[in-house]
Amino acid sequence: MNKYIKILLFFCGLILAIPVVWFFQNPGSSFAFGPGVQDFSKNLTGGYKLYRNSAHEIFAAPADGWNSEIAIIPSKVIKVNVYDEFIVAERQGLKRRSPNDSLDAYEVPDENVKDFWVLNTDKNYALGNLNKADFKRKLDSLHIPATIELVDIYKY
């Protein structure tokens, strides 16, 4: 009986050792699975960052924290770019998954709602919920080139 236990322990150890060896042979590959592995933050301008905390929680805010007095671009930012002290973004609207259930506050993308935002990091203000025409006029009034390309957040 003792012989069978030793053989069983040997094979269990071998099975547990294979992922460890694989991990050290491929250090660039991701070994983690589950929530959080695709989250990121990317530098923008004026001390702001683009944060991705989940699939639908993607926003622009100061790197050192913020409160209700600090201008941010709320979720869900889908395209972004910077020009001098300005952050310009396209945002997809969110709606409650279950609007009639007060306990379910989870939000999902609303494919019918897209708007544009301009945030001035120097003067701490954001102009939001702009349609395409208002966005172009605002870019012109702020002397931001109308040709500025909004880049997908995963390519920025």
C-alpha cells in the first residue's frame, strides 16, 4: 500500500510542477485569469489618466484622485485624444440593465447614445453631452484643430 501512495504523490507533484515550469519558461505570457487582467490606466495630459476598471467603466480623471469639484469625463469613454491642455473624447452612453429593479444598478452600453466631451485640464472644466455639430463648433472656438482624430482607447 505504501508503494501506491508514493506513486500517487509522485504523479500529483508532477502535475503541479508542469504549470510552474511552463510559467518560468514563458514569463511574458499571462498566467492570471479572471477579472482585472485587462484593466489599465494610460497617461493623457495635465496629470490626467484614462482608467479602465471594467468593460464599461472607462473614464478620464486626475491621476492623484478627484472629488465633485474636479472635472472628469465619466464612463464609458470609447475614443480619446489630447491637444495641449485639452482632452477630447467620444463617449458611449450607459443605461441601467434593469431599470425597474431598484436593487440592480449595473449599467450596460446604450448603442443609441453617443456624445462628445472636451475637458480643459488647466482651467478644470468639462463640456459634455455634445452632439457632433456642437462638438465641432466647440473645437473651433477653443482653437483645437477640427482634424483631431479620436483614437480607440485600446489603441491610444
